[in-house]
Amino acid sequence: MNVNRNLQSEATTQHQPNLRQRILVAEDDPDIRRLNSEALLCSGYHVDAVENGADAWEALQLKDYDLVVTDYNMPKLTGWS
């Protein structure tokens, strides 16, 4: 019985909004950018999405993010730089 209660509380925790968590998605492919952003939004995260590395760098200068999901090979500035 304790196991079921723990599983229920874990399931409840997983579906609670994570609005304090900010994620930046940097991806030049519009379909992948949209897919990643929608998945994270549906999980309760606040998401900003940009289409190239230069825009990602600018966003990082303006806001604090908990996580950056980036493509390695993007125009203007790579996800590695």
C-alpha cells in the first residue's frame, strides 16, 4: 500500500506546473523547434524559442534560464560556441 501512495504522489508531482523553470530552445528547423517547445510547454515549463545561435546568445544575455536545449549546427552561431 505504501508503494501505491508513493507512486500516486510522484505522478501528482510530475504533472504540477513548473512555471518557475525557464527553458530556452534554440533550433533552426521550425518543425523541431515547435515540437520541442510544445512538449516542454505541455509539461508546464516557461519556454522561449529562437531560430539561431545569435538570437540564443542575445536571449541568454537578457534572461536567466534553467536549461538550454540547442542544436549544435545553426546559422550565425553554433550551439557549441
